[in-house]
Amino acid sequence: MSGKTLFSKIIDREIPAKIEHEDDHCVAIHDINPQAPVHLLIIPRKPLSRVGDASPEDQALLGHLMLVAGLLARKLDLAEGFRLVVNNGPHGGEDVPHLHVHMLAGRRLSWPPG
């Protein structure tokens, strides 16, 4: 990736955000345009453009993002369920070219999405 993305600026505290979780590998923030009562973005600190650009060396990081979603579900008492979404590329709904996982919860989610 060339230049800093919006998410890199949030991670570096250049742009404010409501942080729900932070560790050595990722940051989870509340989405500023929520699509459900709970809408978090789980963002890796590593500036990976998209999941389609991930390599085998990113396997542990990708798994960590899923484990953080489970941790957040327990922390926020989302026993009724949640959905994880990863957009990849313009046709996949990607707005920011920095991998992130949307965590949606707090209401019944329909299928198929979008």
C-alpha cells in the first residue's frame, strides 16, 4: 500500500475513534456509520490491503482477527449471534484499502446480505 490509509491514521492516533479493543496485532473500533446496533471494525496493525492480497505468512494474523471477534462477542454479550464480513475489492464493497473485519450484531441479520 502506498501512503497511509484512514485506518493507519486511526491506529497511529492521528484521527480519533472509539476504540473497543486493542492489542499488539489489531485495533477494534466502532464504525462511524453503523449498519447494526453493534458495528465494529477489527483492523490489523499490519497494513495489508485486502484479504485477497494475504500470503501464507499472514495466516496467524488472519486467525487472530477471528479470535478477537469471539473475544468481543463475549465482552459485549452477543450470545444471540453476530456476523463477520470482509469486503475485498470495489465489487465486494471495499471502501478503504486496508483489510478489516466488520462485526455486526444487536439485531436479526437477514440473508442474503446486500
